[in-house]
Amino acid sequence: MFHHANPGRHVVLAITGASGVIYAVRLAQVLLRSGAHLHILTSSASQQVIARELQSAFPGPGADSKDWIQFLERISEAGPGKDWNLRPLSSEIHAEAIVEWHGPSNYSAGIASGSFRTRGMVICPCSMGTLASISCGASTNLIQRAADVHLKERRPLILVPRETPLSSIALENMAKLSQAGATILPAMPGFYQAPTSIGDLVDFVVARICDHLHVEHQLVTPWGSS
């Protein structure tokens, strides 16, 4: 009776310091339409990335769910993002959608424990530093600890690395995490969808993430569909 209601609504989204924060923003927009209770974690390096790539900043520590939802909905419509032509999503934000931000040292957060059930965790984009720390089980911040929890509980952990070229160390870390149960889903958009904008390329990657979370979407047309 003490378990939180509907654990399938709870999704952890960690944003680290690799390039491609727009992938995380778009993923959040889709998850909010599915009615997710979104647990967001941001690294200090991700603050630098969003400032450079989207000319913006994440809401401050005192921001509530409404502040985060407004930010996530508008960020792709301002600054560089407005020129990337992300298509309007086909539905409104679900009435039960919630965003909850956790500080990197908040080990009192439910997601720091395996007793707190979730649909899964996505680290998007995933820096090579975060990848390495999870690979060796460091758990020196809440992002790493939550990832470790998802591995030990055999829940979906999806890592979206964005780096090129890849060193042998990074490849070894990816192989190790894949063997431990994580899904390694690099930000590698396909072109068979005949993309006409950066937004189309972003949607391709986000669609694959949603597929592995078993979240319905209409971002792309599946291969083989008429």
C-alpha cells in the first residue's frame, strides 16, 4: 500500500554535458503528452550546453512543475531552435503530466532507491564522462545513482551518447553497459524519412527513444508502413 500510484507514469530524464540538448527537450515534450511524471536531472555541464546551443537556461532550483512545463514547451520556439522547424505535436499536454526537478546531491529523492518504481530512465544526451562513471558504478551524484538503480533493478536504462569519433575507452564502456542491461542509443538520425529540417532529424532519434520506453508517438512513419 505504500508504493506510489501508477509507476508506469514515472520517467527519469537526465540531461548531461554532451551536445544535443534539443533531443532532451523534444523527448520531454512527447512524454508530457503521455501523462508522464517526469523526473528531471541536469548536470552543471548541461547548463553550459543549453546556453550555447539554445541560448537559454534551465529553470532555477525553486521552479515548480508549471514553470518547467512552460519552459519545455517554449524553448524550441525561441533562439536557434525556432529555425529548426520542429513540427507541432498532435496533442495537448496531458492533464496529469508533472515535472519534478532533483538536485544532483539530493539522495533523498525517490529515484535514488530501487523501491521507487519507474517506467525507465533516459540520459539524453549522455556525455562520455557520465557514461564512464556509470560504467564503473561511481554513483557520485544523483544521475549516476539513479542509473545504477535502474541497472540493478533491471529496469530500462537508455543512454543517448553524442560524440564523434569514439575512443576505444568509450566503446568499451558502452559494451560494458550494454552487457549490464542498458540500451545504447546513439544520436544517429536516419535519412530514409526524407528529412527536410533539423527538426525531422531530432524527431527520428526521439522516436527511437520513445519506442524503447513503449511510449506512443507520431513523430515518424515506421519503416514498412504505407
